[in-house]
Amino acid sequence: MHWSNHPRRREDGVWCPDLDGAIVTDDGANLLVRIEGYSIIEDTPTVRRAIVAAVWFQSDDTRYRWVNYFLGIGEGEIDETTEEWWMKIYAVRNEVAKGLPKIDAAAWPV
């Protein structure tokens, strides 16, 4: 993943990530990603931050067009001593809608 982050820091010390990036999948598809959220210092022996974020994906690749209809909700952590981070992202989609979105139905996951 290649990305750029333009976070702001609130008065209470909470960082607010504002990240835009690009992902190339193992099968060669390109996805855009946007992450906005909170990064809050944890009470741990090392310097760690807990992340909670909203995540949007976009793709014009027919195999991945379904991501255009999902919102991701992510949780994760940043280890500031190693500069490593991870996020687990949960997919949220509209289950109240009467039908599937009119985006390439062949790529829609079952």
C-alpha cells in the first residue's frame, strides 16, 4: 500500500488520521483507499496508539467494483517504537435496500 497521511491533532492530544492511498491486489487490480478516524495513546509500557476509523475503498476493476458499495469500519494499533501498524477492517453494507446496487453484478460477492 502506498499512502499519504495528513493528520490533525486535537487539543486533547488525539490524532485524527486523514489518509489517502492506493493498493495493488495480488491479482493486479488497483484500489483507492481513504481512512479517517482517531488515534488515541494507550496506557502501555511502550508507546502505542489505538486506531478507530472509517474506511472507504474505490475500484473501477470489474472484479472489485463491489467495494464501491461498502463502508469499512476499522480498528487497529500503531506501535510508535517500531513504526508498525495494523488494522482489522469490517465491511458494512446496506442490508435494508430492496436490491443489489446497479454496479457490475458479475463482480458482486455472494
